[in-house]
Amino acid sequence: MQDLVVSIAGNLTTTSKVIAEAFGKPHRNILRDIESMDCSEEFSRLNFEQSDYLTERGKTYKCVNVTEDGFYFLCMGFTGKPAAKWKEAFIAEFKRLRVGTMSIDKRMTEISKKLEAVKLDGQLWSKLGREINNNKKLALIESDKLINDVQLRLDY
């Protein structure tokens, strides 16, 4: 089975197809349940987006992308032990991904700070490397001058 919940453009969603597979219900029944819900048009528009999926045989079928709130509205009426197990699994997955999404900014800031420190270290090493090369050149010039000053000169 595919992931229960995915993040699409920062929004946590699942699909009617995933819900049908998880809860062991025919997909057409989940689509019917979504169509017959007694929620407002605005809630429906915000939480149930028409989509499609491709089968292994290459056929395209209708499905619905469902937000976390849409999932709760749709699935909390499902009953029985297997349904309870899957509701808990979906809730845990929504929570796990939500926490991960919220911590992305903090983690990215930490990574940016580390990269900035590496960049500064690189600049320091480059400066040190240039100083070493310059000092090496000066030492070679002085060495050549010293050798030149102490060499025996014969005029002929």
C-alpha cells in the first residue's frame, strides 16, 4: 500500500483511493460517501479536491484528494475494530508529518547557520593559504638572495 498521508506543496493530504484500500471498502463507496456528506460547500471545496489516479494497466480513474480535516469528517463515522485501527494510524501519520513540516523551518535555519560557518571557515582557510603562499614566495626570494650573496664569484 502507498503512504497513508503525503505532503503536497506543504499541505498534508491523503486520497479517497488510499482511504478505500486502508478501510477495506470499495473505492466507489468512498466516493459516494464524499458526494453525499452534509458539509458546507466551502468545507467541501477546501478539503476535498477532485483528482485522478493511474492504474497498473494505464487506465485513469477519478479519486479525491482529502485534507486532514476532510479525513476526520469523512472517516470518523466508520465503525468497528479494523476501522478504529486505521483511524488511529491515519491520525498518527497526520500528526507525524505535521510535526515534521513545522520543524522544517527550524531545521533549515540550523543547516543555513552551519553552512554559513563552513563558508566563513573556507574564507579563513583561503586567506591563510594566500598568506602562506606569499610568505613562501618571500622566503624563497630571501633564500635566493642569501645564496647569491654568499656564492663565490670568479671574474674571468
